[in-house]
Amino acid sequence: MINITLPDGSVRQYESGIKVIDIANDISQGLARVILGAKVNGKTVGVNEEINEDASLELLKFDNDDAKDIFRHTSSHILAQAVKRLYPDTKLAIGPAIKDGFYYDFDTEHKFTPDDFVKIEAEMKKIVKEDLKIEKFILPKDEAIKKMKEMGEDYKVELIEDLPEGEIISFYKQGDFVDLCAGPHLQSTKKVKAIKLLNIAGAYWRGNENNKMLQRLYGTSFEKKKDLDLYIERLEEAKKRDHRKLGQELDLFSLNEAGTGFPFFHPKGMALRNVLEDLWRKEHVLRGYGEIKSPIILNEELWHTSGHWDHYQENMYFTKIDDMDHAIKPMNCPGAMLVYKNNRYSYRDFPLRLAELGLVHRHELSGTLHGLMRVRSFTQDDAHIFMLPEQIKDEVLGVLKFVDDFYNLFGFKYNVELSTRPEKSMGTDEEWEMAENALKEALEAAKLEYAMNEGDGAFYGPKIDIHLEDAIGRTWQCATIQLDMQMPQRFDLTYTGKDGEKHRPVMIHRVIFGAIERFIGILIEHYAGKFPLWLAPVQVKVLPISDKYNDYAYDIKKKLMEKEVRVEVDDRAEKIGYKIREAQLQKIPYMLIVGEKEAEAGNVAIRDREKGDIGAMKVAEFMDMVVKQNEEKK
């Protein structure tokens, strides 16, 4: 007999070899009907998985992310089966579940277009109705290669050949369709009742630009049609908010083939950016940070010391200066290390907080670039905090409070994730255990709920990631707090302790915006371009009814500018209705209409972006109102 421990702490006994689905049935037949998979001792498995030893068991329904992955991984196999039925000469590559959906990469002579979606979806629905049982089987490596060669699946053959000897090679079969896959999957195809293909993209095989370009079909799936409909509605709303479209319409930034992945900021975009950077500087001064600036290009030797040469080289750009190899910095931390080494410190100097708005460059594949969200050059709002070991908890708590204050300004909710040691990392087990425990203690002291993200830490230390939620429910990873025991060692950073001896400081890397460019992209979509007054690139637009009132309009502009209000005058020889529509399209918070009546009374007729006409007001009164709203940042 084996003991199965459920999430509520209760223990049930079963015979060894019992399947997950049988345990679910024993608990409740209703539960068994809705579960999609399970976690056995923390590992995600299908419902047909046998349990042969004492284990913890969590049964997963669709509201669980791991269950969604099982559901959508099965959906990708249904897509592949449908494509093979319709286009038999197609060769299969890979088809994973991804956030909110799935994709599959195909090599086929047929050029997919959105017009094909109706036909492919119809075949997928047919496969769902067929209620095909999904069965796992395992083959030795040589037999697995032979089978895939017989099926003409060259990409699968390559994947198997790259697996180490002795690796378990599993396949999943549904009807006459077989695919190489680690799983897990649903019991059958019948549960995937709401399914939709979304778009097409090109994708290099294995992400290598030297390999063949494949066709990638993206889709999503849900248990219920109403949930799919809601998701499609959200996608439509996201299209309206697309920062690339709004960025062009509002004249904030542009992208140009002259520098693929390197955004160009226009005057209005810089106005928004400068508000964010000014706020950043002010808040850092208040919290005891000193600002630094480090060079963009540094010699190769430095990147060997930092560990980036061994762990991050494929994402870096290189150049030669005076016959010496140099790298354009992908991260700011080595510069901060050198600033630290320029002085001597004692334990009394800690915590030492150094902040930098540092421009970094990273080589991203062209297919991954996306507006401001994924670029090749961006400004990180980095800070490096050097401290004593006993100060870790308080400093992490201080950063968490900083993040909370900052995100509340923009109306963001957020959730927290703790990422632990990755496979490729530096440092001892003891150092990693101490670092991970310190972050856990800080999160618990802050009374923050957090999810564990095993194996996703930085190569030099564990991290806390903050995922903010925007106005339409999407999440974005922005702020991060990384505890680093390695960099101070590699750069031989020291301080003098109370005992007069040299000691090694502990260091935190942290960002709050993350990348300023990406944060601006998120803000554009969060507000749908309708920035609150304090953030708006143009806060007020003065609209003279005719050129007779241009002087009065410019007098108002001058007074507002003296109060540091961002203001423009539309003095074009156009009708006032046209000017109002234009200002509305530019999403200006306040429009001031001025004509004879306003000029004589020293007034402005105010039009609010959301409320429409709100009446007349003395210029001085309006100025006071705007200045107050700016200060309150509502």
C-alpha cells in the first residue's frame, strides 16, 4: 500500500500502481470528470499516470496554469493532426503550449493564409468529436529514430538524435496520428470544445537564423465557448490599444529599418519619457540612492570577470578598439562593480545604494522583436545595493515598498514570483540556499503572497519578479529584485568590518520600470493612449476660434508654461469643430477654446477629454486646477 497526501493534509491509502484518475474517482466522480491532470510530488502529469510510491497529489482543473498547459498542449496535437489530414506532405516540427494558447511549426509547400483557418478549425472540431483516446508509448532511441524516418518526420529525427543515450523517448498516439512528445496530455480529444486559430508567423527551425523558415500557426483553446468569446473580445480590445499603432498616431515614437530593434523617440515621446525619468530621480533621492553613469562599451576582460562571457555571450554585441576586443554592455552591473571598487568602504557605509539609468544592448532575434516591448537597445532603471548580510531582509523590504508605491501611482495591481536556481549558474549550494531563504523571509515579512518559479533565477542568484496587471487583465513582468553573492566575489569587492578585517558585501540588483522603453509601451496600452494629466505628453491644447485670438491663445500658453504645464496652441486656419476633433484624436486631457467672449472676460471655455464641455473658468483658476492635478498625480 502507498500513502497519498492531498493538499488539505489528509492522507489516503491505495495499492501501488493506482492511476491518478482512479484516485480522483474515489474522491468524487464529479471531480474526476473535470480534472485535466495532476501534480505528483510537484511534477505535472496526466490523469493516466500511475503512482507507485508514497506521494503528494494535487488534482488540477482548468483554472490552474499547469492544467491549461496540458489542455493546450493537447490542442496543439489536434492542430497538427488536422494539418496532416488536410496537407499530408507536411512535416512536423514542434508544438508547445504557451501563455494563453499554443502553436505548431510546420514545413509544408502549402502557404498558409488566414483563409485556411476555417477549413483547419473545422477539421480540428471533427477530431474533437471523434473522441480519440490519447495513448502514450515509449521506444528505445534507435527504434524511435527508425519510426520517425519511416514517417518522413525529419525534424523529429533530428530532435531524437540530439537526445542523450538512455533518455526516455515518449510518443503520444490519437487515432492514426503519432507525435514525439514528452507530454502530458488529456485522456482524449473530446474535452477541447472551444478552439480558435489566431495568426500565422514565420519561425526559424530551433530559433537559428541559418535554418529553414517554418510556418507557425498560433491558436488558443478553452473548455467553454463563453470563455473563448471573452478572450477574443479581450484580443480585440488589445488591438485597439496596440502601442505600435497608438505610438504612431500620437507621434510618440517610430521604428525604422535603419536600426531594426532600435526605437526612435519623438518630442512627445520624450516628454512622456522625461516625466518618468524625473519621477525616478526624485524618488531615488528621497530613498537614499546615489545616481551613477557607466560607459556603454567596456573591454572583453571585464565580461569574463563578470561571468557574462560564459553565460550570456550569444546575446552580446562586440567591437574592436585599439586592436582590443570590447563588448557593448548588455547589463549595467559590471559598471556598478567598478564604481564600488574606486573607493574603500567600512561596515558603517552600508547599505550603499547606487542607481543608474543605463543604456544596454542585447542581440535579440529579429522574429522576437515587438515594438517597444522587445527591442535591442533599452534603458534599464538599475540599482545595485551593497549591504551587510544582516541588512538583506530590510533592504529587500525597502525595494518591495518602493515597487508598491511606484505601481500604485499608475493604478497597477501586481503579483509576485520567486525564481530559484537555474541549471546554468555560479556559486555553491550553501550560497544559493542562503540567498533563496533570505528572499523568502523578506516576502513573508512583507505579507506578500508569491508563486514559486523553480529554476528561473539569474545565473548569479535567485530573484523576486513583479508581474503587473494592466487595464484589460494582461500581466507584464517589470520589476525584479535579484540577490547576488557571486558578482562581489568575482570583482573582489570588500569592506572593512567591525573587527578591522576585510569582508565581502552582499549585493542586490533591482529594477522597477524594468526597461523604460517597455514600460512606456505598457503604459500606452494600459491607458489606451489616454494618459492621466500628469503623464500626458501634451496636457493642454489652446484652440483659438480664429486668428484674431491667436495672441490671447499664446498669452495663455506662456502663463501655463511658466507653471511647467505642457501646452500647445492650434493656430491653424481651420474651423473650431475640426480643431476639437483633432485634439480629441490626440487624446489631449484639456482643450481650451478661446474667442471674443473669453478674451474680453479673461476666461477659457474648457473641454475635458472624457466629460466634454465643462464650462468657462478664469485663466488663473484653470492654471491652479491643472497644477494641483499635476502635483497629486491622479
